Amino acid sequence: MDAHRAEATLWLQLLAAKGIQDLVFFPGTAALPRVAAFPYLQELGLSSVAMEPGDLAFLLERCPVLEKLVLASNLWPVCIRVQSSSLRCVEVCAGMVPEITVVHASRLERILLWEAWGFGPLNNLISRIKIGHAPKLRILGFLVAGMHQLEIGNTIIKVGTKASPSTTVPSVKMLGVQVKFGARNEARMLPSFLRCFPNVETLYVQSEDPEFKIGHRGPQPGSSGNGKLDLKLWEEAGPIECVQRHIKKLVLREFRGQRCDLDFLKFIAERAQVLEEMVIVLTSGNSPSDQVGTKLKTFMASAKWANRSFVLRHRTCDKCLTET
């Protein structure tokens, strides 16, 4: 790159002068000229890159009208700091992201995370999600219950954290959470997450395979096979604003027919007063007519539904958390 610095500088200046609005970088961004600026760039995609600390912040500072940032398959851990009056969407897929900090983002609407892993030992990955000023944030997920440490304002959300103006993000309407229901320590975080988003209308829940090991997912104390601990967990969850008054659609993905999954569904069914649709997405290889599907129908028939004017659907595939 040093041998071609003049050419690279001219190339970047020409792109900026032409008013480029979409730009995707592939490997080789480590030595961007310090004079680089993209005053018209609206979408930026970074794929399979290795960035030093501060590189991403440097780049974002030089994109004053950037609306969408996508990071895919980054080679090194990347910390994302969002302080922008233009950015509307941050999307991270298949990479290590130890921290996402939203400082001040007046137009930010979406934070989309898929296989966005934290940093640390494989049995204890940690990723911090800090939400400051983001008044228009309406879509967030997937949060991973055993890995993400959620911080709202100056409060770290823990098991048992109560809802208050300083611990909630009322603008969020769609939330996605990954959780291993069979691991009590993970399942206990779900009610705390839900309390932070009191106006959620669409809830996506990805039920993790009990054998899935990445990111604090090994066998944990409190994992239950007979369902007794799980049922008690939900009974002790107490009232949750979004569940009781706002959730209209629940999508549970990777349903395996385990008792812990069924206990969660029953918890929602018996408390969600405005629930209109419950979609159960079966794991690959299962169908609504097999034993798993039959178990679901039998179990849910025994629930005392808070709103009987609902639709229960089961499928074998489903869209990701990208719908508006």
C-alpha cells in the first residue's frame, strides 16, 4: 500500500468527487490515506477485514451522511462505537464484536446481529451492548442471553433488574433473543431483557440446541431435564409490560418439543393479552404431523390463553429478523 499511496489517495478523492453512495471494501483497508473522506457515501460494507483499534471510528467520522454499516466475517475483534446523526442501520454477521456502544445516534433504527460473537475463552465469550441516546431504535437482535451484557444508560442489566425510565428503551418494537431454555442461568436473563423493551410488539426467540457450546453455553447448574425448574422460573418472572400489553406476534425458532420450550410458550400464552399470532418454527427434520408437532398441539391445548382470538402456526422454516 505504501508504494501506491499517491494512486490510492487520488482514487479515493475521485470516488468522493463523483458522489459515490455505495462502497464495499474487501481485504486491504489497513493503510487508508488519512485524507480519505466520503461526503456522499450512504452505505458501507466491510467484509473479511482486519482492523486496528480506532480504524472503524476513523472511517465513520469521514462518512457524514452514512446510513447503513455492515460488518461481515471480520478477521479480528472489532469494537463498534456509534456516534452519528445519519446512521440508521448497523448490521454485524459472523464476526467477533467485543463491544457495541451507541453513544448518540438520533436516527438509528436497527441493530442487527447474527453470529456476532464476543471475545474471550470459547466457554465464556462476552460481548457488551451499550445503548445510550437512540430515540428511534425500533429493531434489535439477536441478543444472546448467555453472552451479551446489556447496558442501558449507565445501568448494567442483570437477572432481576427492575424496569424504570433509566433501564428501558421504549422505542423498540421488534426484539430478537437467542436463549438456551434448558440452562437456567441463561433462561433467567430473558425476563430481564424483556423488561428493558416495554413496547415490543414482535418477539423472535431462537431456542438454542442444548449441546451448543460456543459463548457460555456449556452445561450449567440449574439445567433441567424434567421441566420443574423451568416452570418455576416463569412463574416467578412476575409481570412484564411488553408481554402483557404489547406483544402481538411471537416467533419461536428451532422448536424441539422439549419441556423447557413448552413452559416458555405457556408463559406467553397465558399472559399475552393482545397476542394475535404465535409462530412455532420446528427444527429441520421435524414436521407438524410428527411427534414434536403432536406434542406441541396437545400441550398448548391445555394452556389458559389470555387472548383466545389468536392464530397458532407451525412451520419448518422462517425468515430472519429483517422484516419491517
